[in-house]
Amino acid sequence: MTPPASASLLRWRRIPVAAACAGALALTLGGCGSGDPDEGTNGMGDLPATEIEEQARQAAVDASAVRLSGTVISEGQSYRLDVRLSEEGAVGEVSAEGATFELLRVGEDLYIKADEAFWESEGIPEELESDPAEKLDGKYVRVAPEDPAYGQLTGFTDKETLLEGLLTLDGERETGERGEVEGVRTIRVEADGGEGGAMDVSLDGAPYPMRLERGGAAGELMMDDWGEAFALRAPEEDDIVDYGDDIITPGD
């Protein structure tokens, strides 16, 4: 993601979307039990590690919705994510550098919501500088598509973008232990002995990735609620602050 050219842009506008594409979860797997470990499963345990990974990635792409939660670390910066994503939009919370804000995307409309302390610490969009931070407290600020922040922040709400970047491993793949994640039986796929990352893939039903570990201690992520619909609705107009008409684009 190309950083904004203007130094006057908010710090929150410089949050790199690429950071959202690095996540991990330390894996703590239980015992496999007795008897045939693949009895009643989807058969992933009988496949080579590379095919398990491929099928997990495809299942994630095909899913209508997912919830991502955990910590993402990039270039020494830690981000905490808890977002629900679908093809139609997303809703959730992002924390970075001690500042927390909510993101809501309904179709192409993107909103950011934060408290007064956030706006005081991160800065108010220059188009809203006449409004004190307290006026933005708890309001949904509609991010104009013309604003460079739009492209950066939508990365946290784009299911395809996040999954494409997250579901990657680096190194020779091999299957690891069987375990359980939130009551779902899983099998682990490791890259480079775990140094290149690891992924817990469901053995029950569709082979969704359930936990993810990226190499280099790059954070921790859980993936659940696959295919579960969630409410997506635009805020009431009285709760929205819109500065889109005040954006001045190059050439105007």
C-alpha cells in the first residue's frame, strides 16, 4: 500500500493495509484420541500437506463470511483485530498504537467511529478541523472514497484482501499433529518446521482454516464463524459526519 503523499494526513490514515496481511496464533493442540484419527472426518488427514493447504485456502475463498480476531504484527507495529467480513462489507474493531477505532463498511460506504480521545490523539481530518474532537465522539465519520485513507482502511474490511495475504506459508510443507480448536477437530500444516508458519485446518465439514501462525512471530489470529451471516446496516443519518463534499482533489 502506497503511503499518503501529504504529511498533513492523519496518522491513522497511514496505517498500512499490508499489516493486516500478517497474522499468527500460537498453537496448543490436544491429543488425538484413540482408534482411527480420521474416522468421521472430511478426509484432510489422508492428504499431503500442500493439498490440505490448497483446499483450506479454497474453502476460505468460497465462504460467505468469517470472523477474524487476534493480533497482527508488521514492521514492529502491533495491531489488534476483531472483524466480521463478508462480500457485502464488514464490521469490527481495530487497535493500533494504543488507539482503538471501529470500522463499518456497507457496500462501498466506509465509516470510522471513535471516541474523543482517539480524535485528539490521532488528529481530525483537515476537512473537519473546524469541528472540535468532542463533536466526533461516538459519531460515524463517513470516509470519502477520494480520501487516501479510504483505500488504506478498506483493507481491514475486505475479505478477499485479508484472506489472500493471511493464508500464506513459507517453506517446505508437512503435516503436523491433530488437535482441536473450539470443539472442531483439526490437523496442522507446518512450513519449514513451523518457522515459516502453521495453519490448523478443520477435519469436520468444510476444511476451513481455524488458527493461523505466521513465521517470525508475526502475531496470532483465530478464524471462526465461517459462513455465518451477520447484520450489516448503515448508521442513522443523525449519527454520521460526512466531509466528502469538502474533499479537494488534484486539478480542482
